[in-house]
Amino acid sequence: MQLAAPQVTAHLQKGLRSLYTLHGDEPLLIQEAADAIRAAARAQGYTERTVHTVSGAHFDWSEVLAAGGSLSLFADRQIVEIRIPSGKPGKEGSPALQQLAESASGNDSTLTLVLLPRLDRVTRGGAWFGALEANGVTIQVDPVERAALPQWIAQRLAAQGQRVVAGDEGQRTLQFFADRVEGNLLAAHQEIQKLALLYPAGELGFEQVESAVLNVARYDVFKLSEAVLAGQTGRVQRMLDGLKAEGEAEVLVHYTLSEDIRALKRVKDAMAAGRPLPMALKEQRVWGLKERLYERVLPRLTATSLDNLLHSAHLVDGIVKGLKAPDWPSDGWQALHRLAFALCRECTVSPARG
């Protein structure tokens, strides 16, 4: 049985299963879902809890297998928690998890909770994960994307009795809040809680939020790529400044931008040679959100503009490695800003052009 994180509360109200698997890379949401399962279990008499963290190839799985059948004298029911930070149970762990999953069905004395990071498609297709999925409840915990973050903040504020003002001012407040906490959901949660301590229940004005919420945003180069392709110039500026402040390597930022330019060029060339767009995207291994962004921007890009961007990316490659280029800034981050904004502009021009 598969669930999304927002469905956990409603599911637990209907009853508790004996096996749960949580996987995802958002610590706050993983923690909240696990806490909800533990609380429901405690309410039903699961008073004992053991935690096993799988670390290294020599982890002793026999202890985990034995834990399910070794209740103490003081508990009728127990929670056995298995944490696998790497997402790889290893050669011995795979059959052990399959055995645990198969024995969980009908076991009213032990609730097994497996915590995993985000898993790729290949790992989710493995026998051990398939056994967990077939014999229990798997909960995929997805990150809150930037577009959904203002609404997420509003919901969290509402849960503590607070709200922004109605209309455009309220939306501006939520967007400002989201800009300050993007990529750092745990800190966002803490900033929301801080507002409850600073101000009474009711309406919050922009000035109150502006004065209270710290800039705790964290960015990664993959989100930068999405922002550039979406033509979000202001967000691109913030992300580049944030990446620089966090000490991100210039060459990695350049690689991300130039890889998008090269992929767009290859897809455009394939289309010019008669390949349908879906086939060209598949051949370049462009999936998910990137696929939708490419579909939107490709009609806006001409062969000439892509050639120019490719040339610029080549120049910036030298600049971030210490070389100089005529008419380009010598500072690597300034050159990256210029390249990112050039691609941003091309992604937002009218499709009717050229």
C-alpha cells in the first residue's frame, strides 16, 4: 500500500498496520510522519521501542531479526525502528528485510518502522523494497517545491491560529517568506513557530513577518537550473548569491548551466533532423519537470541563439578556471551571473521569434 505524506493522519485514524516504510530527503516531513505513526502506536499499547541504525557492510542483521520476537517483561507490544541512512541495506540486509516484511503480516505485537532517504527508480524496483511495499504501507515523502511553498506556509500558520492579510499584500508576504526559507524546510518550520511566540493569534502584516523571519534559504544547483529555464530572473539572482555565500564551487554551477545549454542544443538539432520532440527528449534523458520546461522553452530558442549561448558557456568555462576573455568579467561569479541571465532571457522571449 502506497501513501503520500499528507495522507498519513487520515490513514492512522482508520487503523494501524504492522509495517511502515518512509522514504524521502525532507527531514522535517519524515520526522513528522514518523512521529505520527509512533504516537498512534503508543496510544494502542506499543510502549517499548528499539532503534537500529544500519551503518556499513558489517552491520549485524541478526539483532534486528531477533528484536521482533523479544518482548521485555514490561511490554506487550513494541516498535522496532530500522534506519538505513544510505538507502542500501547491503547483501545481508536485502534478504533480512524481505524476511521482516513477510513476517510482519498479522504480527500484532510488533510494529516495524523502516526509515530511508530518497530512493531512485532502480532501488525501488529491488526485491527488498518490493517486499516492504507488498506487506505494509510505504510513504513517499516529497519535498515542498518553491511554487507550493507559500501555500504550505499559509497552512502551517493557520494551524497555529495565524494568517496573513487578505489580497495582494498577503500574497506578497507569503512570497517574501518563501524567498527567505526556500530549500530549508526545517528552518521554515522554526521560523513559523517563532511567529507564534512573537505575535498573538490572528492577522500578520508584512512588516511583522519581514522583521521576524530570518534569511535561512538554501539553494542547490539543480534548482538553479529549473529557475533559469523557467525564466525566474529574481529567483536566479538570489540563488546565485546564495550559492556563492554557501561556498559552492563555481565549476559545478557552470557545469549545470552549460549542460542545459548543450542538452537544449542537442534536442534542437535532433528536431531539425526530423526527430519528434518527445523522442528527442527521451534520447537526451530529459525527464519530469525538466521535460516540461524544455517543451516550453525549445520553441523560443533559435539555432543561432543556442550557438551563441554555447560559445558563451565555453568562455565562462575558461573564466571559472582562471582564464580571461575579452568583454567578459574576470570574476567567475560575475561571469556565471551573465551566462545565467542570458539563458534566462532566451527562455522568456516570444515563441514567434525567428
